[in-house]
Amino acid sequence: MWTPRRGFFHLRKGVKFHNVPPVNGREMVAEDVRYSYELLKNKAGYSSRTAAIKECRCLTHTRCGFHLHLPDPNFPLNHVTLLGP
């Protein structure tokens, strides 16, 4: 469920990283999403893209929760399209 300031994403089971170090083909989990957000939030070129996010939490092994600073009903669509390289 998504509200204007909070929501979550489910990770599809079976999605794996490439089979190279350091992840060696393991399955992607919610902690990977949280780690990526924490890594990018202060990095030049990405900080403006993550500015709306107040907090990213791992709710379960396959579910990430986001809490936003301000309401943004377009966040789910904008977030998945803007954080790419």
C-alpha cells in the first residue's frame, strides 16, 4: 500500500546479481536496496534524486519501506526511473 508519504516495494523473488565478486550471483534482498540508498544519498549527482526520502527501512527480507519528507503521490514511478545510472 502507498500513501502520499509512506509506502513499500516488494522485491521479486529469484532476482540475482551477476555472478561476480563481491555478490557472486546471490539473490537480491531488501538490505541491498537500503544499502544502495544509503550509498547514493550523499553522492554527487544522486543526492537531488534521493532528497525526498526521509528513511528507507528493510521491513522483511523482500520488502523495503520508504518514508518521505513531503507527500509525493508520484514517488513510486519517479523513484524507479530516476535512480538508474
